[in-house]
Amino acid sequence: MRYYAVSGSAARQRTDCAIVGLYESGTLTGAATQLDAALAGRIARFVNRGDARGKAGLGDQPPFRRH
């Protein structure tokens, strides 16, 4: 598997995997907010039900698919 770092809107990238940030307070970063909007709020719901935490070293992997 190859990884590439790109700049620009996270929501406009065509990829099978995206890594975006989440602050400890539970607030989504700008890129995560853009991607959440494109995913109809799925990231925010995942965070709100406690399935993701903004702690260093925790790599939560939500099962999101863009349709």
C-alpha cells in the first residue's frame, strides 16, 4: 500500500482512505468538518456516540463509505 500526502479539500479527494484530525475536545478539524459534510454527518455521529476520541496514539477507524 502506498500513502501520499496532498493539500486541498479533504472532501474533494478521491481515495480509499483519508486521515483527518479530531481535537481532544471532540471538535473536528477543518478538514474533518469538510469530509463530514461530504459524508452526510457520519464522522460527527461517530464522535458524538463516543466511538472516536481526540487522544494522541489512538487510531480510530470508522467504517465510512461514500456513496
